[in-house]
Amino acid sequence: RSPLIFGLIVALMLIFFNNLILPEMNFRARLLSGDIYKKRPDINIEPGVFLDNIPDYNMIIGGKNGEIMSDIRIFSKGKKESQTSIYSNTGKLSTLADAFLLTLYNGEIHELENKDYNNYRRIKFNEHRIIIPADNLMLNRRDSSNRTDREMTIPMVVNKISGYENKLRVVNKRIMGAFFKTIGDSISPKSYEIGLRIIKQAKDSIKIDTNIKPNLVRKKERQLRSLERQLKNEFGLKASYEKGRNKYLVEAHKKFSIPIACIIFVLLGAPLGILAKRGGFSVSASFSIGFFLF
């Protein structure tokens, strides 16, 4: 009785933890990683790796010691009036309210006009600052409306699943309406292949029907081809919605199935323990490893 009560208590605690604490922890951890990136934008810059996701510039560095980068090379990109190359011994990257500030020390700027390649300029500097717009980069905290499946409580997951169910019902209604409009029957095929078979049967029945005029046959065939294309698109949409719904269903079940495993382990552990006790350590170890693998 005592191990069973203990397993039940642990299961209830885990259900509470998985539903309320863990989603919030995952959410705040993601926000924290965004804040770390905001305060340390150079964290993803590695020596020898060519960066091409910086607006207007490509950059590569030779080394990094903490926040200080060394042997920095920056090249302008895109169609501009002049090509710019910047070489710097050291530099560091920091953040402003809505941009990055790249501060370079002891370097040179080389500019060459693209028009006739005759005008060339070389500038030496002790300190040079470049402001990089960060409109498309993650600088601000994301709001609570944008959560992944691991960051949702059960009510949030259920709402998400209901949203996908509503979308699937709308798609099924469109499919039934399209079949009714084309062949006069509100059919909702379970799969794309079944739908194609129904359309093929309709095509065959039109061809062998001698009472239908040739121009009506051609019109009906065009409608059936249009229905076939719509069916393909609708089932592609259904597959996408079902995949999303199933992902959240799995997450909902995990919040309860893992805690319930504590009770099952107690129920299985007692008889296994009695059996293993008769055979000594080797038998108990075999039971444990075998059950774990199973």
C-alpha cells in the first residue's frame, strides 16, 4: 500500500508540474535566451565562419577572446555606387535600442567606385563605428501569444487542437460542397485516393451515357478535372492540419502518460522484485535491463 500511495503522490505532483510549471519554465527559458542574445550579439559569431546575414555587409573574423574580436574583415554587398572593404585589428559588437553597434579599432577602409573603377580611396582609422539595423533580428522579448507546444498548458493545448478541428471541419465541408456541385452528391472521402476513384467512376459513367450531348460531356469532364485539382489541394491542407493537431495531441497525452508511468512502475516493480529476490543480483539486473529495454 505504501509504495502505491507514494507512486500516486509522485504522479499527481508530476501532472501538476507538467501542466503548470514546466510549460512556463520552457517559455521563460526561450525568452531568456533571447535576452542573452540581445546583450551578447557576438555569441553566435565564430572565428573563420563567414557571416552573410548582416544587413548590407558580409563579415569574417580571425579570432575571439571574450567580447573582443580580432582580425576583422568586412565587405559591402548589394549593388551600390562603390565597393567597400574594411580591415580592423580588433573590434566588439554591442546593442542599441533597435540596432547593433560594431566598434572597430586600428584599421583601414578601402573604397572603389563601381562606375569606372578609377576612383579609389583608402582611409586609416583608430576607431570606426558601424550601426547595423536590427529590424529583422531577435532583439525584443516575444509576447505570450506565441508559444510552442512545449510551452503550453493543457487548456492552451486543447484550444489549439480545437482550432485545428474547426479548420478540418471547414475543409471537409468544402470537399462535400464541391462533390455536390459537380456530381450531385455530398461525399466526404476518407482519403485522396478514394476521392480519385469516385471521380474516375463519374468520368466513366458520363462516357457510357448516350443520353448526354457531347458538349455537356466535355463540360462535365472539365468540372471533374477541376474537382480533382481542388481535391488534391484540400487533402494537402488536411494533411497539414492533421499533422499540427496530432503534434499537440501527443503533447497533451505526454503531460499525463509520463506521470501515470510512476504508478505502473510500482505495480510492476513489486512482483518483479519478488521474482528477482530469489535469483540474486544477476537475475534482478537482468529483469531491470530487460524491462527498461522493453
